[in-house]
Amino acid sequence: MLAVQGLCFILLMVGLVPYSESTDTGCDVWTLSDQDVCCNKCKPGNRLVTRCGKDPQLLCTPCEPKSYTTHPNSYFCLKCTQCIGPQFTLKPCNISSDTECGCKKGYRCGNKECSFCVTECGEGEEPTDQRSCRKCSQGTFNDEVHSMCKKWRKSCPEEHILVPKGNAFKDHECRSLDVESTKDPLNVVKKGETKFAISPVWTAGGMAGLGVLCIIISVVACVQAQNKTKKNLKTDIPEEVSEFSRNMIVEQEACSFHHPEQEQGGSSESISTQDSESKLIV
């Protein structure tokens, strides 16, 4: 008779205790109250059935499949989260913890629990409240992944100049002034101003080019002066002078930087002397 009663009790217990992912069931911490046992904390994954009773193992029962609880004194279990859309399952649900979801490539978790995913924004854009992305507006940039756009810098530290190269992906640049350029008053840049330092290489090249140009102009002017002198000399020499003597006089006078009348004796005296010499030879 006792054996039959024991068997019936076991069958009754099996029917009352639902399917569980864990065999560790019942109350974990309890206290005695009169002749009853009162549960203060259920075992992990167990929900509270009744607070006090005769048997501490019957005070708590495991959560049903696809449900869980993380509270030791909760009367109810929560439904496991389902990873949907761009989500994927990192860790499946069990009676003591919920499902852990992740987001596929191109998305990221929208909150700490990763209960939803949002589009991941790249450089040059920022996230919006609609879980999407938008490009950085004019005057702002973003050089990080999934962060807000920032404004371009407007000034630089001392001894630096601001180089306006900012766009949606990078900020304006600050470049250090060259030591030599700071000595030139034209290249001194006040804080907050946007100017460019003149390179010493370009300055030297410009001066050299200017010197060459001056030499070319001087040579052209000299050649023109010589041609004009030759023309005037040929016109002023009398016709009685022989062609050979005429050419000699022209060459001598053209190579001189003085006016023909400034030569010793003048052109007329030279012609007269040559004429006398011709007569003596004859």
C-alpha cells in the first residue's frame, strides 16, 4: 500500500513539474515560518510558485521552454527575444538568460541590449533619428565611423597658418610657419588669419629670372644703339673717302660707347687727316 502511494506521489510530481532545460529546480534560499518553509530566492531559471509551503522544492519551478527569468523572486517568466531582420543570434535563449543578438555587416546595435539594428554610417556622414545616415553639411566633417559631424576649425595656434583644405571627410589643416618666412613682414600671419607663406625656392627663382630678363633687355638695347650709330656714321662720312676707309671708321665708331663727336679730334678732323695721308701716298 505504501509502495502504491509512493508511486502515485512521483507521478503527481512529474505532472506538476513542467519540462525544464535544467534539473536544478526549487527554492535556493528559504526561512522557517511556524511550520512552513518560505522561499526568499529561487534557483536560477526558476519562477516562484508560492512563497511558503511544506517542501522548498515545490515553492519554485523552472521556466517553460522559450522563456526565461533573471529575477529570483518573480512569479512569471519572460518570452525569449527573437533575432529578426538584420540581426543574427549570438547566443541562444535559456531559462536563466535571454537571447543575445548581433547585427550584420553594415549595421550596428541601436541600444545597449541590441534589441534593434541601425545602419552604420561611414566617414563623411552622420546618423539620424530615423536610424539612417546623412552627409555632413557644408562647413562640417566626420573622419570617424558612425559619429556626428564636427565644424571645421577657424584658427590655429601661434606660429601656424590655417590651410583651407577641409571637406566632408577632414578638417582644415594647421601648418607650421617656416623660420625664414617669419622674418619677412609680408609673410607674418596673425592668429586667426588665413595666409600662405612664400617659399624661398620660388623667391630665388623669381629673382634669377628677373636678372636674366634685365641682361637680355640690355643686350638688345646695345645692339640697337650700335646699328643706329653705324647708320649715322655712314651718312656723315664724305663720299671722297674710300670704301675701305669708310668701313674702318664705322667699325671703330660703332664699337665705342661715346658719341662720334666725343672721340679725339672729332669725325671731321679724322677725315681730314686721312685725306692728307692719302694725298701724301699718292
